[in-house]
Amino acid sequence: MKIAFLGPEASFTQLTATQLFPNEELIPKANILDCFLAIQNNEVDKAVVPLENSIEGTVSMTLDYLYQTPEIRVEAEAVMPIAHHLMIHPSNDNDNTIEKIYSHPQALAQSFHSLNKNYPDVPKQEFASTAAAAKRVSENPDRKIAAVANKFAAELYGLKIINDNIHDVEENHTRFIVISKSEESFDSDLNSSGKKTGLLITLPQDHAGGLHQVLSVFAWRNMNLSKIESRTLKTKLGNYFFFVTVVGSWDDVLYVNSIDELRAIGADVKFLGNYKEFLLES
């Protein structure tokens, strides 16, 4: 089986894919869209992409492509603790002369206060990914540059960690999803925190109380919503779709009938699947 993931190698997404699919062929993709296209074009069976970070919020591109590709569903969620470390080429034996720090924008944001305190005068430059930043450092042993990345990247590219756990918030986690065309949910022996259901809902024509009307469908059924988030439809201001997650299994007849009621009031609903959430190691 072929599994695409948001690359490059040594990215947090690869670490996630490795734990979920330890015996499958993993194929890195340059961006999230390429992961979706690989499934659409039947190049791979599944893909692993980031959905949300506990500090930086939802990955809007992932939500947009879930909405725009109706044949693609969610098979599973996986939550991974995120740890960032500052690393240099081993030929540079200290951090006193660092001239620039590279990393992905989210990693720089998640380590902002630590970097600002310890390296206030060192320029920070955004890079395509944390792993790509580590690779840049490994390819330039003569330059006094550093990268913010994970331990896997340090090992892969032979770098020396000079400041570990520099992320500002201890409870830094990223939620990833496994996507495919399959209507089956993914299962594993990994530790699971339970099941949830994902829905994409487009409201009926804008009118007073429209959102309340949709939420009431869940409320009277005592359905626990763990998330509701709006995303623009990119048509005009004020037009949105909503990403909703419902806690628990989807085998109650009231839950199943909720989609019929939503459609009866004019809402468009995409059922993303009922799937497990797995807890991974960093």
C-alpha cells in the first residue's frame, strides 16, 4: 500500500505516517494539495496531512481541500506532541556566532519567545519546512546558521542540538488526519482516545437564525460538538462553510437522522466519516 505524506523526509507528518503505517511505502509530497491530488489520481491509497495545531490553529488549506474534493473522506485522526530544538552543523561547536536561524513559519512562531530571549539579534528566516531547514544547515557546514526542527531531522542530517525543547508552550500538539476515497475507517493497535465524526456543512441561503437552526439539530439530540469552525467559500464576503466534529460513534439512529434534518432545512452536508483518534509519541 502507498501512503503519501506532507514532506519532506523528517517532517512531523512523516513521523506520524511512520507510526500509523510502519510497514507501508511512504511517499513524500511537496504540499498539501499534492497529497489530495495523489489520492484523486489513484497514485496512492491514502495520505497523511496536518489538520490543526494547538497553538497556531487550523490548517486552512486542509479544510479547503476537504471541501473541494467531495470523494475524499477522513479515515482517522492522530495527535502528536510537537517538540522543537535548535540545531547547528557539528563543525560549528557553539551558538555564539549564529548568523541566521531557519525554520517553518509555524515552528518559528511556536518558539518565538525562546528565540527572542536567547538569540534576540539573530535574524529568523522562514523556510518551506523544519526538515528542509535542517537540510539547508547540513549542506552548508561553512556557514554559521541554525535550524529549528525535530530530533529525527537532527539525526537524519547529522546535526548537533545546542538548545532542546525551545517551544514556548509545553502542551504543543498537532492533529493529523488520514484521508482516502475509502468509506472504511482506519484501525490500529495504537492508543486511541475514542471516536468522532467529521461534517462539512454549508448553510442554507443567508437569513437570520440560520446558524442557530443548524446547531439546534445537534442540540436536541444531545450530540456533543468538540469543534465548529467557519471557512470562507471564496465567493463573496459573508459566505461560509462550517467544519463540525461530533464526539462518539455514529450508530445511534438519531445521529444518522441528523443529516436528513440538516438537508431538510436546506443545508448542504458532506459526511467525512466516523473515525478513531490515535495518540502518538513525539
